[in-house]
Amino acid sequence: ISLAVAVIPEGLPAVVTLTLALGVQAMRQRNVLIRRLAASETLGSVSVIATDKTGTLTRNEMTVTRIYIPGQEFQVSGVGYRPVGEFMQDGQTVDPRSSEGLTALLRAVYLNSHATLTQDPPGILGSPTEGALVVAAHKAQLPILESPPPRVVWEFSFNSLRKRMTTVYDEGDRINAYMKGAPEVILPLCSRYREDGAVQDLDGAARERFRSAYERFAALGLRVLAVGCRTLPAGIEMEE
């Protein structure tokens, strides 16, 4: 007992507490707040911190920044939910309405989203993902924004089994279904694609080209969605 008392000095608890307090103070000078002194000791062995906190590190806002259609790629400027931004291609500003494929894609995601844009304050009502899609459509000033939307015939909501959302519209002379979801889910369901105004069969080479495009976007840290559409035959029955 005497040896144990001699080995452990009486001032050790105070020294440890003082040392940890000095560490906490040093970290506070670097804008790091620590609630418990013991946490500073744990942080001494940490080399990488991966974290996310909505409202602190992020704002829970999503923005469309890249758009790929067969044969073309666009960059979109602007952040948040203000419908202000430009569409660029190879560093040059372009009119999004001059590209048939781009306007068709933006029209499809606009019709296949529940989010709505609010003006005062600028924001969205709905999910951040769909809000970003709706804002991109407003940036392009699509004609559909100025006219009443077509009538919804049916909707297949997103779920963990389907991993995609589909909305069916009666557009007068035809019934169109618009679908969006994960690229690895949408691509296998497609049989054709449109490029330069022409519809072509989706062969193996085209599938690999599109797969490389969305994998490249994913490698940049972007969340990637694929969009598809189909004209349905008249009188088709809807089933879940």
C-alpha cells in the first residue's frame, strides 16, 4: 500500500485535468467546441473526422449542377432554391430551350416532382431533391411553367422495392409516363434513347457510354438521378 501511494502522486488528477483543459482551450482557438474534457484525450489519437450536420455544416439544400443527355453535357450555375442561374456548355452560356433533349429532360423531372417553388422567402415545399429539379426547370424558363399542367392519370410513388417514381399524364393526344430514380435501376428498364432528335435502340455500347457518364458524376461526389419517359398505348390499365 505504501508503494502504491508513493508511485501515484497526489497531484496527478489535478495535473491531468489541467492538461486536458489546456487542450480544450487550444482547440477552442481553432473554433472547436468540446463538451467533455475526456473527449480531448480521445481526439488526440484521431487523424480523420468524417461528419455531416444539417444546418451546421450543410443547409439541407440541393442544387442541380450537371446535366447529361446523350451526346451533350451541361453545367448549371446558381445555388440553393433561387431560380437564378445559367446553363453552360464547354464554358459558354447557352439557351437551354435551344436543346430539344435538355428541355425534354427538364420537363420530365418537373412533371415527375411534387415540390413547389415559393417566392417569399425563396425556397421549396417538398423534398430537397425534387426541389432542386423544379428550380432547374424554372432556371430554364420552360413553357410548361406558364400553362396549366396536364392531368395526372396515375402515380407510382417511390419505395424501397421499386427505387423509382413514375407519374402518368394525359396530355391530350397521348398518355405519357415519366420516371426518375437511380441510374442503375432506370437504365436496365430502357430500350431506346433520343440523341440529336432521333430515337435509337439502346445497345450495349450506348449502355456502357451512359454507365460511364453517371459513374463519373458519382465519382465527383454528386447525387445522380436518371430520367426516362414512355408513351403508353390508349386504354392501358394501371397496376401497382
